[in-house]
Amino acid sequence: MRSSGGASLHVLPALPYAHAALEPHIDARTMALHHGKHHASYVDNLNRALAGFPELQHRSALWLLQNSGEIPVAARTAVRNNAGGHLNHGLLWRAMSPRSTSIRHALLRGFIVGLILFTIQ
């Protein structure tokens, strides 16, 4: 998150590796589109959903998901969907690594981390 005019906004994190780092399993164009468009849309939509609620703008995506009862009903679904997409993609980028022994291993690790986070909510 970053501060802008006093309000904290969620931001698209940089990938921890180059778009082409997962080739030949995932090509650079797919990574650029998925990160720069798909994940970015979750971040933009989350910020839009929180625009009318400055008291929530500084909260992390994880906090927003774990405390959905604190989100006004009018914004709850949009916040849940977009905070979830933002958080899941952040986990995905960290789970997929050019240093992994295989893409299957990286995806399995990402799935397990996501499952653990889902079950503790």
C-alpha cells in the first residue's frame, strides 16, 4: 500500500522476477498480461470499492478479508472479491519462482499456502 493525499491505497506489487523468467512453462506475454492487466484490475477495483470509506483504505487486503463484518454492506462483495483476487495473485507470484524445481511444485506450494490462509479465516 502507498499513501496518496493522506489516504493509503493498495498498489500492484512488482513481480519478484522478470516476465520471461518462467519460460518455457509460462511465456512473458502471458505473465505481462496476467500481472499488468488481471492482477492490476483487482487492485484498481479494490481501491474504487474503498473510495467512500477512508477508515478502511489503510487496511491490508488480508485484514479486509478477515474482518468482512467491518465492511459496509454496500461495498462488502466488491471488497471481498477484489481483496481476495489481489491477495491470491500476490501469493501466486511468490509461489511461482524460476528457482523452483518444477512449475508443478511451485503451483502445489501456492495452492497449499492459499488453502492454509483460507482455512484460518
